[in-house]
Amino acid sequence: MAQYSRLETVRLTLRPFLLSDAEALLENGRDPRANQWSLRFADLSAAEANIRRYWLGQPAGKWVIEQDGVFLGAVECHLHQDIEAVEIGYLLLPKYWGQGVATEAARA
């Protein structure tokens, strides 16, 4: 997976998480349209702790989705070897829903 730490599509860049992404993650969790399915954090320090533990602590198969340097969301892949399947999960800021972002990121 290390060779795929950064991916490019026509519109998107998929890159590893940075602590500076915590603000956007927090914004996503504060939106009631998104937080029923997505991550929620009490404050910025909780979002940063999640990035350290999960997104940076176990980075293989996890990417920020951005367009022109703007955080749109995240995508991750989990390999389930026992059933020979891959699960793809994502979160997107609601303002980017319905634009094909998740589909394009998943294809990458």
C-alpha cells in the first residue's frame, strides 16, 4: 500500500492525513446531515486525537480526498482476506455530496 500513498484522478488528489485536517473533520461532524453516519468530535483536540490514533496511526489504505487543495472528505479501503473482498468506506462534507466525488475516489 505504501506505493499508493498519493493518488491522482482527473479532479481529485488522494493523500495521507495531516493534523491540519482536524478542522475539516470537525466541520463534517458538526453538520447534522453528515454526523448521523460519520465521525463526531466534541472539539478540535478530539478530532486531532482521532487523526493521530486512526488516520496516522494506521495509515495504510486511508486517504484525504481533496480538490485544488481543499478538503472534501476521506476514503479508506479494508481488505478482508478471509472472504477475498475489499470494503470501501468514505466520508464527505455534505456540500460535496452528489458530485461523483466518492465514486471517483473509490475508483482511484
